[in-house]
Amino acid sequence: MAADRLVTHGHVVAETLAVVRRRFGAEGAVALVDGPLPVIETVLVTAAQHATALAGYRESLPSGTSFVDQVSFGVIEELGLPRAFALDADFAALGVEVVPA
């Protein structure tokens, strides 16, 4: 069931690893790779999702939603995920339950 899945995509993994390594060093990145990442389902971003996200990103410039968030919107919609762990209001605007509230 979609509600029971813990899902991310490769763009989020790449962005998260970059931030964690910058803030916490190599040890932090290793802890992420060895800890929570193996239990999270990582889906591949399709060429169509990428193109749609790129168009959405372009439309939202000069301010607006990040490219990674645009990709996330497509993944959430395609998989029918009812909630997202997110720290910005753009996800709630999609009608997705945001954790933390």
C-alpha cells in the first residue's frame, strides 16, 4: 500500500548526501549511506518525469520551487503517495499531507 511505503528518488539522495557531507563531513555521509538509506525505497526518475520537472522549474523561476522538489512532485503524483516528509509549503499546496506538520 502506498501509505506504508518510505520512498525517495535519486535526486533527493544526491542533494541530501551533498548537504550532509558539507555539514557533517565524510563520517556523516557514511552514517547516512549505512543507516537509513538502505531501508528507504529509492525509485528511478524517468526521462518523462525529468522533462516535466524541468518545465515546472522553468515556469517557477526566478523564484519558486527547486528542481528537486519539482521532481518530487512528479514522483508523489505518479506513485499516489499520500504524505511527504518536507520542510516547505509547496508540498502542502499539492494537497499532500506534510510531515512534520
